[in-house]
Amino acid sequence: MKRILLALCTFSLFGTSFVAASGYTVEVVSHIQQAHEEKTPVNVNTLPEAVKNVLSGNSYVGWLATIAFMVKGDDLAVYYEIELKKGEEITTLRLTQNGQPV
């Protein structure tokens, strides 16, 4: 009797799982749009004055700007991506031409 009940319970569990899984059709469509950015290397010394002022401010004392890029996005917005180094620590800063964070 126990075997019959166990078999019946097992059969009913698999049966409901099969019905639930086969009863629906799901269509997944994925659209990925990648932004196109144009990065141009620039000399750190030729960055706009507003950007230089931010880099020389109190927030970045001890940090050295090592590499800079001018980045133009699809919407023609321009910002500067500057790699800063302090000892072994490296960070990237993104600023607009006016020195505002991106």
C-alpha cells in the first residue's frame, strides 16, 4: 500500500510539472544597443582650464594625471576621461569641458 501511494505521489508530481512546463510558450527577444564612443588621446597639458582646475583642487592632492582622452559620444557630447595615479592606486575621472563630473 505504501509503495502504491508513493508511486502515485511521484507520478502526480511529475505529471503536473510536465503540464505546467509544456502549457506555455515564451518568446524572448533581446535588443542590445551599444553606444559608439570615439576616444582620442590628448596631452594632459592641453586639457581645458576648467578640467585642470578640478585636477589641481584639494580633492586630487597627490594624484598624478597620467593619460587623458577626449571622448565623443553618439549624441556629440564631449567629455574628458583622465587616468589618475597615486602610488599603486589608479582611478579614472570623467569630466565635461566645464569640469563637471559625467
